Amino acid sequence: MENKKKMAAVLAAVTAYIKTEEEMAAGIGVIEAPPVTYTHTGVWGASGRQAQMQLRNLMQLRTFHGSRLR
């Protein structure tokens, strides 16, 4: 009895997998991504990103955690 239940579950899973593979091959159920629009960030955006990267670099160098060289 238990083997029949397991076999039925396995067959159902394999059938569902094959069905989804066929649908994907046919293009059914494919969700298209919206087109990506790029905006010009400008000088202020670049400056902000550069400041964030410099702060991260200083944190990585343990500038704010104290230095043994002082």
C-alpha cells in the first residue's frame, strides 16, 4: 500500500515536471521583463557614490576603529 502511494507521488511529480518543461519550450507562461530605462545620474550622483566608496574604504582600513600606529 505504501509503495503504491510513493509511486503515485513520483509519477505525479514527473508528469508535472515534464508538463512545465513542455510549456517553457512552447513559450507558454513566459513572463517578459519590462524594458530597462537608464537615466543620467549626473555629477552629484557620481560624487555621492564616490564618497560612499571612500567611507567604506576607510572603514575597511580600520581608520575609525583606532590605529596601533598612533
